[in-house]
Amino acid sequence: MIKGLNYKFLILLSTVLACTILAFFVGFIKNETIVYTHFFYVPILLAGVWYRKKAVFIALFLCFVYILVTLFSPHAELYVHIFERSAIFVAVAYVIGLVSEKRAKGEEKLKETKEYLDNIITSSADAIVVVDMDGIVRSWNRAAEDYMGYSAKEVIGTSNKNFFADPGEAEKIMRIVQREGELKNYRTTVLNKDKKPVHISMSAALLKDRNGVPVGTVRVSRDITKEVELEEKIKEERDNLNQILESMDDGVYIVSKDYKVEFMNKVLIDALGYHVGDICYKAFHNRDEPCPRCKNTEVMKGKTVRWEWYSRRNNKTYDLFETPMRNINGTISKLTIFRDISDRKRMEDDLKDAEERYRVIFEHALTALCVIEDGEVVSVANKEFETLSGYSREEIKGKKWIDFIADQDRDRVQNYCVERRKGEAPACCEFKFVSSNGEIKHVNAWIEPIPGADSCIASLLDVTELKRKEDELRETCEKLAELDKMKRDFLNVAYHEMRSPLAPIVGYASMLERCELPDKGKKYLYNIEHSARELEKLINRMLELARIDGKKIELSLEGVYIPEVVAEVVKDIEPEAREKKQVISMAVQEVEIQADRQKIVAIFSNLISNAIKYTPEGGKIDIVVEDRGEDIRAYVADTGIGITEEHLPKIFERFYMVDTSLTRKSGSLGLGLSIVKEYVKLHGGKVWATSEIGKGSKFFFIMPKRQ
Amino acid sequence: MEEKKRILIVEDAAYMRDMLVEMLEQEEGSYEVVGFAVNGKEAVEKYKELKPDIVTMDLVMEVMDGIQAIRGIKKYDPNALIIAISALGTPEYKDAALDAGADEYLWKPFTINNLFEALERLLRKREG
């Protein structure tokens, strides 16, 4: 540089010197006083080219020399020209300097730009390759070296066909570039030096010469192997996801930002038809614009929302879960999962209704109800429980269950509760309940475990009053039972004691029969014997009734032939009828029943002797027995005085007497019909009577043939 | 002529004892009253002492009742002939007496014919 400067500077100095001498010398030769200043333009030009604006200094120097020389010349008229020419020198020098400077600057810039571009090409992460129209590589940068493994020296001048995994690609790319003029983000696979595939994304442009004739293509490629692998992985995952979504019971769909349906799973397609590619609000809701409640905008902002949607169209409620989903290309779609919760919703409503109903029942139940948590604390109670305990609802809540139980019953009730929870105890338990003022109440408690919870429901019935009455009743019953026993014992003893004196009467009378007696004596004896028999019968009936009351009766069953029984009874009491000139007629069917013979005899005997007793002299008595298949029906009819309707239902009651005067006349204690009723009942039958006043009565019974 | 049947009367009521004696006297040729007892205990003792052919046994008595007396006598002599006589008419008493070993049951009140019929049944049974 310094050498150059010196070299140029020396030339310039020589030129200045030469031109100056020449300028003066030419004038001197011609012998003129004129200085040939045109020679001065040569150094000015040189200085302008080499030193640019500094040429002005050369011009000024030359002007100084020129003026100096001229000042010593005798031609003063030349002074004007001197300054004029000096000014022109400076001006020319300046202009040349300026032009020269400008040109030099442009060249420098060009050079810098070229260096810069070379740097870019060399250091670019993308491979930049120039290929001529024959497919021969002409340029190969460092990035290309890096990911292909080939150095520039190795490949420049060879065909680019060798690099593609599919050799046809080379020609295809050339064709596209030629046709389109460029190629953008074209994906292909090349093989590196180790023959390993490298995925690249290539952009290419056509290179043309000055005349517009294509001379080659420049190709910029990027190694996208990792991206491609990632994409494949993403795609695989997306496929998996889609498979999951397809197989879900819930409806799943994906819509884009502009409401285009991108995906619907099988459930949805089955329900709504295939609408992928349609606009959701049009396809699903038949609207011209997005639904008012649509959450698309929110989700697009990255929010996940969950909400309930009721569809008026199919009367169903859905639980919607909507979340943003980033697609491979960076856009966001909305993934919506919706579940039909109509059944759950309905069940919830039903449950609410049921709960309300049960609450009302609980509240207004007539038993005191409360819920015991963990067998300890009372959590809820109803109105009746308030009444029973004397505490307010607020006071009851949180109170210990055990506090309501009297001390002596606590262990027992707690054990009962534990066993009840295990399902081992009976449903009901009785204990003494302590109310707020310390009053003890007897309660019947039903403790029922609530399934699936650690609590149970206790229902308490206040039986204090009931218990008091029960005690009273039991006492009364015990007293009555005692009295009854006394009565029966008394009757048994009385029976024995009354029959014993009869023994000598009957005995001696029977002996008297063997003696010689006058007619009157015989008659008296007959009367004695008759009365003794009547008395004996009466005593026997009393015994029978005493036994019936004591429930000591057992039937000794055997086949009883009814006509035989009736005949026997009639034969026995016919003398009485004959005395009263009564007619006994019989219509007894031949039937045998399973019964206690003695009882059947007693039934007929009582009915017939009753009829005889209450029928006036000359009356008629009918005895009828019918075989009705399963049972027999019998009646004894008389032509007696009859019984009024008022008395009719009561005549089978013990000691019931229709008319005391009549009773006296007939000598009955009203025991006969009572015995009939009991005996018929014992055989599973029933008795009743009909009557017409003044015409007579009919006494019926029916009795099953088999016991 | 047949030998007279010797009879022991067990009865707490005097008037009944008298009547039975009166009745049996009607058939003096066949029956002879050999002794009396007024309770069950005495009855067993008298039976052992007198060894009668037939015993008439009241059931309701003090000290020892008739049922026990029947058992006691039957235990001593299983061949003893006993007629139970009682005003107790329920089948249970009759069954109890027969179970204890009584051979006949005569229900008070009874006629003289009832008594002799029972005695004859008893003797027939023995002979048979």
C-alpha cells in the first residue's frame, strides 16, 4: 500500500513536474509569454483518478506555480486569465475527484456483497447445490458436505441422480423446476455416503443467463429426517387416539377453528350420520351461524370446558367435555366428548322426588324416628321424636343415642344394636326411654341398619300407656283365671258332694222296690226315683259344663250310626212324652258319622227333652236328620210356645232363661242348649234356631261327617 | 251250696257302709261282709289281715285315697278282686281306677241291681 502510494505519488510528482516544464517550455520555445496551461490537466486527471478529491490540492499547487510565474512576467494584462484558469483547474480537479470517488465506492460495495454471499452459502445450515441442465453438480456447500458425507471435490462434476433413493426423482425435480420456474418444500429422500436415507425438504429455482436461457438450478435442501420421524410418531399416536375415540361409548368429535367437522367417532356417526367436512352448526343444529352457547372460541384460546347441554330435539341431557387439541400443522381444533346423562339425570330427579316423599313420610310418621350414625350419635329426628324426647330438633341433633336410654337398659340396647347390624337380632327391642325432664317412657324400638352406611334408623313407639293397660289386663286375667279355677274346683267338689247323698236315695229306693208295698207306696217310690234321676241329670250337666270351661274335653271318635242313637235316646225319654200325650215322629236317614258317641247322645237327648218340656200336652215333636254328603243336618221341631226374636240369639248361652216362671215350671237351669252348642262346636259344626211365637220352634245343627 | 264270698267294704261315709251291708244282706246266701275300712291305709292293712274275696273301694277318702289303696292291694295280691265305687263320674277317674287295678267301676248313685250285676260280672270274669 505504501509502496503503491509511493509509486503513484512519484508518477504524479513527475507528471506535475513534466507538465509544468512542458507548459513553460512550449511558451518559451514559441517565445510567447503565454503558459500552456492545458498540460496541467494531465496531473489533475491522474490525481483525480488516484486520490480523488485530494486532486484539488494538486490543482491549487499548480495554480500557485502558474500565478507565481506569471507575477514575475511583464505581461500584467494576463492577470485576469491567471485567476480564471486557476478557478477552472480547481473545479475540474474537484469534479474528477468526485466522480472517481463515487466509482470506487460502488466497486467496494460489490466486493463486500460478494464476500458476504459466499459466507452465507458456505456457512448455511441448509445444503445449497447448483446443478446444471444436464444434472451435473456444479456447486456443493459445506452443509451439503455435512449431511451427505461427500466433499465438494468428490461430487462436483458428477450426476446428481446418484444421490436420490429413487433415481427418478432427479428428473422429476428438474421437470417441475423447468415448468414452474421454482420448487417449494418438496419432500424427498436421498442417500448419504453411508447409503443411509436422509429425509430432506427441497426448494429449488431456475438459473438463467443474461439472455434468459436456463443454465441450471439452484437447490436449497434441509435435513428433516428428525421431523419426519417425529411426524410418523405423531401420526401413529394420532391413529391410536382415533382408535380409542372410535371405540368409546361416549360421542367424540373434533371441529376446526372455523367449525368444520374433522372427526366423528362411530357412536356419533351411528346417531347423527356422517358429517365429516361439514360445518357443525349447519349439520347438527340446522343454523346459519354458530350456536349461541358454543364454546369454540373459548377452547381455541386454550381453555378446557365442561358443561351440560340439554337437547330439546331428542329430550336428552349431555355432559360435554371440550378441550383444545393441537394438530400436526400447528392449528388448534376442538375435541368434544359428550356423554348421554339423561338416564342419570332422570334418576337424580326421581331420587330427589323419592327423597322428598320419604322425608314427608319420615317427618309425619306416627312413630318417633331418628337416624343413628356409627351407632352413637343421633343425626336426624322427626316431629314425633321431638314429642317423645321433649327436646327440640336442634338439641337432638348430635346428642348421644345412649343418653336416651335408661341406665339399666343401656348395655342391653347397645348389644342389641350391634347384633342388629350383624342381622342376628330380632327386629324389635323394648327398653326404657329417658326424655328431657327425666321421665321414663317404655318404648318398643325397631332398629334397622341402613344398607351401605354405618348408620341405622331407629323407630320408637311409646308403649307406656299400652304397657300400663297390658299390666292391668294381665292382672285381671290372672285374677279371672284364678276365679275360674276356683269355680271349676268348687264345681268338681260340689258335683261329688251332691252325688254322694243321691247314692243312698237311689240305693234304698231300689231296695224298696223288692219289698211288698201298697199301691200308694209304689207310686210314692216311683216319684222318689224319678226325682232322683232328674236331680242326677242336672248334676251331670253341671259337671259337663265345668269340664267344657276347663277345656278338658277330648273327643273319643268312633263310627256313630245316627238312627241307632236317635232311637236309643227316644226310647229313654219316650215315657215323659207319653205322659204329656205328645207324638214323636222321626225322619232319620241312615247315616254313620265319625264322632264321640256319648256327645252325640247328649246332643239329641238335650234337644228332645227340651222339646218335650216346652211343648204343651198333646203337642207334636219332629226329629229329622238329613245326609248331605259332606255333613249331616238335623233338627228337632216342636209345637211349643215359641221364642221371641229378641231371645233367639241368646238361648244357646249358658244359664240363659227365656222366662223365669216358665223355667220354674219346667225345672231347667238353661244348661241343655249350652251343652248342645259346645258339643256341636267340638265336632266342627254349628247350631241355630228358628221360632214362631205360639206355633213352635226348630233347633238345627249341622256337623261334618269326618273329623 | 257254694261258699259265701267274703267282702271287705272300704268307705269313709257311715251311711254308705250301712247301705252296702243292707244290700248285700239281700243275698245272704252268696255274700258275707267280713270287715270295714274307712281309708286307703286301713284298707290295705285289713286286706292283708282278712284276705277277703272281694273289696268294694270308695275313691275319695282321707289319709290314703282309693286309687293308692287299689295299687297297694294289687301289689300285695295281684289276684284280688276290687270294685271301685265313686261319685266321681268323669272318664279320667274311671280310667285311673281301672289302670290302678280295679276290676269294676260302679258309679254313685247305683241301684241294688247295679251292685249285684257288677259283682256277678266280677265273679264270672274270675271263673272265666
